[in-house]
Amino acid sequence: MSAVLSVLATKLSDAVTAAFGAQYGVLDPELRAATKPEFGHFQTNLALRLANSLGQPPRAIAQQLVDALDLTGVCEPAQIAGPGFINLTLLPSTLAAGVNEPVTFAPRGERVVVDYSQPNVAKQMHVGHLRSTVIGDALCNVLRYVGYDVIRQNHVGDWGTQFGMMVEQVLFEGLDVGSLDIEGLQQLYQRGRRHFDADSNFVELSRARVVSLQSGDAETLAIWRQMVEVSLVEFDRIYAQLGSPLTRADVVGESAYNDRLQGVVDDLTAAGLLTESGGALCAFLPGFVGRDGAPLPVIVRKSDGGFGYSATDLAAVRHRVDDLGVQRIIYVVDHRQGLHFQQIFALCRAAGWLPDSVPAEHVAFGTVLGKDGKPFKTRDGGTVRLAWLLDGAVARARALLDERHGDDEAAGSGMGDATRAAVAHAVGIGAIKYADLSSDRINDYVFDLDRMVAMNGNTGPYLQYAHARLSRLLDKTGETPGVVTVLEQPAEQRLALLLSGFGDCVVQVAETLQPHRLCTYLFEVASALSAFYETCPVLSSEGEIRASRLALCAATRSVLQDGLGLLGISAPDTM
């Protein structure tokens, strides 16, 4: 559709030049999708914007533009509406060509790194990691689709003072860390925390153990590595259940930058960007002040000589620009870290580590809420574990399928237990992902599983069912669909117009990093498909009309499957 819009824009500019002179032909026609079917497919307010310059009534200008406009082979004759809007309706042949043309993108020759998920070693993944992982996966899929070379990076929290405490607790208890699972590690952390708070001698031992860890002590590193391995096994399990493509190869934890941290301090000091404050080395950047007007520091090295996560993030930016050669950096982290990333990006640019030509973008997202409108917690106020949510969604989807189909296997209808289990998994996980992605990511949203798994409304299962229904219809014919040739009815024209906009929508998501735009588009496609079913018989039609409608159904199924796939959602062939 972008090609058609480009043609229309050129024809409108040519008409302006012919009617009023070249000085006005450079004005952008600003074509927009029509708001109502009776206004055609696209509108422009070009005549209204020319009125002041030309000193003529907008409708008179619109008439002169229409008279000079050559739309042969592309649109119906242009129509003037209201105070001077020009409405354009594409020819059925133009719509058909838009559907039949495959959506392809050439490699851009640009590399982007997307930093997302970021669970912490020795802790269960929770509902907060859901958002980062789901949004990050979708953005990686979209960016790769439009031609970027995408590097996924999982900045796992695997370094810091807590590990000195935990290793010391392991030695105190004589534990074999390898025998623990993630729950055991989390309980170990809690015991260590209580010990740390109650015993000043243990505090000193823990701090000394951090030094041992950072300096490469063999015994300390061996225990730490066991903790990391136990955690990664659990992360792998959750990612597999979630259908995330993240793997061990994508893990670049905080520990990976340990050897670079002193270099960060040395180079910032040499550049005159660090100031000693209370024993810590800090950067005070212009424009960053607290509510009281006092400067807000970036603490690069703490007063005890240790390094915080600011130093790690600075080292990560240098690595990504210098070693990976990226042209774009994206961080998918909740909105509460907004100030932190503003400061990190500003300091990197001040140090010359982040060129102006490399955009660094914080993809912020809101909070998952319970039905009470408060941050989603367990009944006792604890953190909701991600594994519980995923298991619950799959179980809810399975219950709905069981209610819907009964004992299909016994009845011989084909959805046996194995198929039903696979579909339940796809529907349950898809429901959670779609609910997370379908509203603007910066907004909070309520976790309501009943609404998420509903088969109607703007939900993942509704789109999955639309795809499954199309698959069933096309399989029933046993025919190989051809191309769209006939678009006589308004409903099929509306569907064709939407389908031809798929590529443009994906590009828009890649530019704005707002996956809800793709969700909205897919829901519009599914809704248009429903209207098409009501007024345009497919199997009972005949000849070229039947062949064309089958091709339109096949194109719709392809768009739904590809679109859901970009969101990280499976599209079952049966539901």
C-alpha cells in the first residue's frame, strides 16, 4: 500500500503544480485513511491548506485540483466533500494488486541490539519479567522482518554484593548448590539476608567474599557458577513455555562487563567527567536535578570501591557500539528506570562513547495490575511468579476447549488429547501475550485471565480463531488458492484494503517501537473478515468470484499468521 500512497501523493503534487505553480507542488498532500466508507479510501485536506496562500475558497481550489488530477488506472474519479476535502477511492484492480503483491523487505545493512527480559540469578522470574520478555520478543521479530540485523541480549543480573552474601551462606551451611533448584536458591538468599541483618561478623565476611568473587577466587567462582547454572536452567524452562526464542547464547550478564569497569572509571576521570562526592566517584550532568534543585549524580564507583549497575550499563554501551558495531540500541525496561537511562545515555554521549548517529531508546512499559487496580500481587502480598501465570492461562484455555468440544476424540472429530493440549498451550500463552501487547506499552493494564482467554473482542484467542476458521475453510476445498481478481462487494474491498496495509503497519511498529499498533491492525483485519463472511459467500459462489474470494481468504490467513508470529503468538489451524 505504501507504493500506492506514493503514486497518489505524486499525482496530487503534479496536480498542484499544474493548477497553481511549482512553488506549491512541494506541499505534502498528507493523505490519510478515510474515516467512513462513504468518504472512499483516502482523504486529503490539501485544498484547505492552500486556501490562505492562494486567497481562494477551499472548495474552489479543490475543484481545480480535481480537474488537474490524473487518476487513470488507479482510482475512481476524485470527489469533493465538505469544506474542500478531496476523497479518493481505489479501483478494485488497484486493491487486488495490493493484496497479491508479496510483502518483502531487503536487508537494511543496520545492526540493532535489543536488551530485554533481564531476570536475576537465584530468583524466580515474576510478572514484571513477562512484560519485558513479551515486548522485547515482538520488537526483535518486527525489526528483523523489516531488514535489521538483530542482536538479542539478555542482561541477566548475575553480579553484585548479594552473591558475596549468598556464597558465604553456602559455606556457612556446607550446602551443595548443585542439588538446589530455583526455589532452593531463593530460600538460600532469604536465609542469607536474615543472617546478614543479624550478624555483623557475617556482614564483614560477606563483603570480603564479594572482593574474592571480583578478584577471581577459584572456590568462590565455582559456587557462583553453580548458582548461575541452576538459574539458567529455570530461565530456559520459562522461555520455552513462553515460546520465547531467547537462549543461553543471548545471555550477556552483568558479570560479562566486570573486567571493563575500571576502564570506564579511568576514561571518565581522564575526560574530567567524574567528581568525588562522599568517597564515591560521580558524574553530575547538566539538566539533571532533583525536586529540591540539587544535582542528581550518576554514581559510577561507590564509596567502598565497588561498582554499581550504572558502571555496568556504561560498559555495555561501549561494548555494543565499539565491539558489536550497532547502529541502534534499544532497552526494554519498565518506566521507573526512565531517569537512569536518560543519565546513562547523556553521560555516554558526553564521553564520546555513543555517537549522535546511534539512537539509544528506552522502551518503557507500565505496571501489571490486579483487578483491584493495584500492582498485581499474590493474596499474601507476595510477587506473582511468572510460571504460575503461564500454567494458569494454559489450564484456563484447556478448560474452555474441553467445554467447547467435549469428548471429540471419542466422537471421531479429530481433536484428540494431544492436539487439544497443544492448542490449549497456544491459546493460553497467546492470550497472555496479546493482552500485554494490545494496549500502549506505557500504560498499566489489568491482568484479567477470564477476559484474556475470551473468544470474542480484541483478544488473542479471537484472532487465533479467525485464523483457524480460515484454515478449516481452505482445507475443506482441497484447492490451491490463486490470486485476487474480483472485488465487487464493499466488504471484500474493505478487507483487501486492510490486507494491503500490512507491510506499512509493520514498518510503523519498527519505527515507533509500539507493538500495540500491530495488534490494532490485526483486530481490524479479523473484524473485516467477519463482515466479509456475512455478505460474501465463498464456497457457494462460483467461477472467478469463488476463486478470487478463496484467494482473499488465503491472503487473510497469511496476514493473520504472519502478524501473530511477529507478536510471538502461535496461530493454530484448529480451535
